[in-house]
Amino acid sequence: MKREIRRACGHREVVTIYGPYKGREDALRREEEKVCTECFARAKAEDAARELVELEALFNLPSLEGSDKQIEWARRVRATRAKQALSFIKSRGVAVSVFVARDDVPLARALRVQSAKRWIESREIPDLVDWAAFMLS
Ligand SMILES: [Zn+2]
């Protein structure tokens, strides 16, 4: 069943309700308590942007070099890597502030690479040690 409803954000949206006829009114009410697809996507993008800035601040990451488009992409790649690095650092019981200041740790140095192109090229290397070696090669 398709029905146009008013979402919690005030936008109207057509929703499709499946299942037995009996539960459909409840299902519609639950849908009305949610924000629309567009508002949900915007909130998600805002969360990701906020998290990206927080990670850059936490690791004291430098600005990147490249075209605007490369930099935008590379910052997202770098944020994903910084999150991976953060789990690793926490698992070792090291404070991030101590970690970022270490010049003898390849992972810390690799996170400071400023070439957007290099970041993009490195995006699919799963292992942190392999990744750091690639970034510093
Ligand atoms: Zn909306």
C-alpha cells in the first residue's frame, strides 16, 4: 500500500507499507514519527562532517595538497583511516596526544602525509602497517 504522509520534519513523502492490512495504520503512524529521506540523509552527512572535523582536530592533522575535489575525497579517506588508527591506539592503551607526537612511529608519520592523491591511492589497503608503509614509500 502506498500513501502520502507528513513526516516529523514537516515534509510530505510517499511511503509503501507492507504486511497485513490490520497493522498498516500503526505502521503509518510509526512512519510519520520519522524524518523524511532527504532530512535523514542531510543529518547523516552533517554527522559525518562533524566527525571528520573532530578526528582532524584530535590527531592534529595537517591541511592536504591537491585539487579541491581530491582534497574533499582524501579528507573522507583520512577520517576513515584515523578512526581505524584510533581503535588501534586505544587497544594499545596509548593516549592519542602521545601517539601523534611520536616521530619514530610510522603510523603517526603516515597520518601526516599531505598529498591528497596518496591518500586516495591508499584507500583500499586494509592493514594499518601495510598502509603506513605505502604512505611513507
Ligand atoms: Zn524532511
